[in-house]
Amino acid sequence: MRKREAGFTLLEVLVSLIVLALIILGLAQGLRFGVLALHRQSSLIDQHGDLDAVDRTLRTLIEQINPGNSHDAPEIRGNATSMEFTSELPYGAAVALPDRQAEIRLLVDGNHQLLLRWAPYSHATYRVPPQPTDTPLLQGILRVQLSYWSSAGTSGWRSGWDRSDIPALIRIHIVFLNERGLRWPDIVAAPSRHRL
């Protein structure tokens, strides 16, 4: 009998190549899954990061609503879809203002943006009032639902506020457009009640 030559048979090489191809295919699918998961996680973090910043901004603005003083009543008016009040803008937003006090309106515009429309606050009446600045907070908003908690008289949530005092609580419910598929808990904040 002839001595068998050293090496691999064709069948052994084919089986090795098939096993190697299956291993590479598994690694590629695992890498693809990892990249997709990382992309999804980063987009969720971006979305929630924006929402967290808006949440903190709105809470701060509500907590710093001007409660008025013994001579001036607080300036807050609101309905179910928008609210106007006087408050302090965050430090970074009010570079050009001397005291950060601003007249603010919160609303959703026709482009489905949650807007903060503000102008510098002054006790004086201008012949030509300053033009307000629109600051978009969020995109893709269907509507905002505002409600106001009254602790005086008949307590409970109201859909409007036109009284001479400030509400005990303000609730903001943001409804997103369907394509975003987002839901966010209501923002409930209490205005400071210390008179100046």
C-alpha cells in the first residue's frame, strides 16, 4: 500500500470553509445588532435629553413666576392651550436683559413647535412695545394642555386662569404628533408665593 501524502482532503477543506463562513456570518450579525442597538439608544438619549432640558426649563420658569407685590397684582393669564406670565429667564437666555425679568407666553404654533415667546419686562408702557423673541423648545408637538390648581374657594383643576392671584400648581401635558410615538409625564410645578 502506498503511503498517504500529508495534507487535507478536499472534503476537509470544504467543511472548514463552511464552518469559517458560518462563524463570520454570526459575528457580522452580532456586530450589526450591536450597532443598531447603539444607534437606537443614542437617539433615545438625545430625545430624552431634550425633554429633560425642556422639563427643567418650564419648571424653573413656573417656580419663578412673579407673585406681584402689595402694589401690583401678579401678571398671569392662561387657558387650556397657552399661558402668559412674568418670570425670570434662565441665566444663559437673558444675556442682554438687565434683570432677566420677561413677559413670557407658552404656546404651540402652526409648525407644531412648543414655543416660548418672551419680551423684556418693564413697568413702563411703551409707545412701541419691544418685539417678542420666539424660542422653540420642542418640535413635533400636536398640542399642549394646561391646567391650574386653585386652592382658594373651590379647589381643583381649572382649564383657565384670570384671577388676581397665582395658582397653587400649574400642570403642563404635552401631546406629541403620532409619528414620534413619544409620551412624557405631565409637568407639575408650584409657583413661588413670596411677595416682593
